[in-house]
Amino acid sequence: MKNQLLLIAGLFVAATLSAQDKPNFSSMEVNHIRVATPGLFSTGKSVFLNLDSLAEHEYAFPLPGAKVISAYGSRGGHSGADIKTCAKDTIRCAFDGVVRMAKPYSAYGNVVVVRHANGLETIYSHNLTNFVKSGDVIKAGEPIGLTGRTGRATTEHLHFETRINGQHFNPNLIFDLKEGTLRKECIKCTKNGKGVVVKTQAGKTKVDLAQQPGK
Ligand SMILES: [Zn+2]
């Protein structure tokens, strides 16, 4: 019995590692932005993003020096935040992860979707060019493309999204987008029906940044 349990635990660890190291994405995962993460809530109702335990080299602001030109939730439900520096500036991956999708995708233009630990996904859109492809294992700070205005965009900028289980939430919970700094806090993501409620644990960040379910 004990051996069986150990075997099961071992298989679980192997499955978790292989998802990170040798991605085997479905065609849905390679071709679409809004995709549920397989098995994300299989062991419990909540997953935690421990931003407070990340070392310096494990995160990077995607567009250093950028200013926010359109916040999350604006214009009737903006799915990300628009941040801007100049045309053809280098976009950097926010955390270590695996590129799930990199291609032109309707209004997003050239888009990159990166899957990180614990199901967090970051999305970089309207890029002039993408430097990465689906399946690439990348590190925080690695260049993934250049700012552009491909897709539906009126100026060169980065449309930056954060998602969990396919659902977008305010990226300002992860980064202080005005300051260009990581919020060193623990974020709790709780499954709620078809949606996910994303909240800061410690209460350092104001609650009004939280995602309204269903948007
Ligand atoms: Zn946008």
C-alpha cells in the first residue's frame, strides 16, 4: 500500500515536471488564447502564485520604462493593460515558463502566450515580430518579441494580459504597472463555478484591483 502511494506520488511529480520541461500542448493550446489548463484544480479548489518567494532572476517587467495608456477593464472590459514605450522596443518574458502559443491571432496580431508555474499565463500582443515559438522553454527577462501594432491597434504598444485557467484578470495584481515592479505578495486563485476568483492574500494590495468574475 505504502509503495503504491509512493508510486502515485512519484508519477504526479513526474507529470508536473514534464508539463514544464517537455510540453506536449494540444492543438487547442497551440492555437487559442483562452484555454483551460489541464489538471490545474485537480488537487484542490485553489492555487497560489507565490510572487513573494521569487528571486531577482525569476521575474522581469515585460517592458521596462513603459507607461500605462489603457488600464485593465477600461473601454467596456479591456482584457489586459496597454503599456507603451516606443516602436520596436524589446518585450521581455515576465517569468520562467514555456511558450504555449506564438502566432498571429485576429485582433491580437502577433501574440505570444507563455505558461508559467501553477497555471499562471502571460500574454504579449500586437507585436511587430515574435522571437519565440510554441514549445520553447524560456527564462524571465528573455526577449520574446518587439513592440508593434499588428492586429487591432492604433499605436505601437504592448497589450499585456495575465490569465489563469484561461480567464483573464487584472495584471496590476501581478505587477505594479505604473512603477514597473513586481508585487511581492501571494495571490490566491480560487475556482468558482466556471470562473476563477483572483485575490491578493495578505491584503497589501487594495481589493478593488481584483477581477470581477465572468469578465
Ligand atoms: Zn489592449
